[in-house]
Amino acid sequence: MTKNILNYCFRNNIKKIIFFSTIDIDKVDFPKKKIHYIKSKIQSEKLYLDQKKRKKIKIIILRLPAIIGKDCNQNFFSTTYERLKKNKTVKLWNSKDLYDNFIHIEDLSKFIFFIIKKSGNLNKSIIECKSINPLKLKETISLVKRKTSSNSKIYIDDSIKKGNKFKNKNKYKYKYNFFTAKKAISQFLKENQ
């Protein structure tokens, strides 16, 4: 598909591309259910960056985490929210780790407009898009529990270590003020009342 997109761009003299990749590329251990998805994103990034080196296109790769907002795809945050709303037990691991693996859809839209306006001045090819000022996972879920008046029990098992470790934390910093974690969560809760 990436090769088809590139061929279309070359035939139609399109010089700038924004590609949606995944933050999971930088994980130490890929989640098994996402392995083919992540490998395809790695190959696509390489193809785009190769054409950039040849000066055939300008490319900006957005490495996206979970996107939260009304009617967004299911992810850890949205499924946990649904469990809290239904007063079901929530199981957490790595509860003391900072949880920044999400971005609000409204924030992503604003960032894309920012990129389009600044495209001539962008010197980064890869940008990691995450909420800033993250809370610990336990604090994040406790905040959502409080705001939803949930009676769910939160079960914490920090003996389980699941693959949230990243090879190069914040390797591609970029000067754009993404929503803070609290603001992204508040926006999500407001939309899903």
C-alpha cells in the first residue's frame, strides 16, 4: 500500500506526506497481537524515509499512541473507562509507571493543522505524539473512577511486567504543546457523559 501511495504521489507531483505510524515501534517487546501491524509500520517508515533521502518527497511521520475521544477505536483507556462505567473490576499492572500512551483526537487534529502551517520549517521527520505531564497509571485510573462515580474495585498486580517499556523514551521531542494528560482525560469524559 505504501508503494502504491508513493507511486501515486510521484505521478501526481505530490511532494508532502503525513504518515500515521505507531508509537509501539519503539517498544522493547512488541505485543504479540500487534506484531504484523508494527512490522508493516516499520517497513512503511523505511520506504518513506528512503524517498525523503532521495529528495523525492517531504515526509512527516507521526508515531501515534492510543487515540481517545468520542467514537475512537477501542484501546486500553476506552475499555477501562467502559469497565468503570459498568462498575466492573479493573485489573492494573505497572501501576506506578507514568501513563502517557494516549492523545486526544482534538489535539491530534490541531497538531496536523500546525504541521500544515509550519511544513516548510519542520526539520524533524519522526514525531512522537503523546500527552504531556502524564500521571502514574494508578492515578489516571483513580481520576477516571472518581469522575465517573464508579464503584469498581481496582485490583493491582505489579508483579506482572507487561511491555510498556520503550527503547528510547522521548527520542523525537518536538516543540508543540500537546494536551496534558489531565486535559485529554477531561475532554474524553466530557464527550462520553
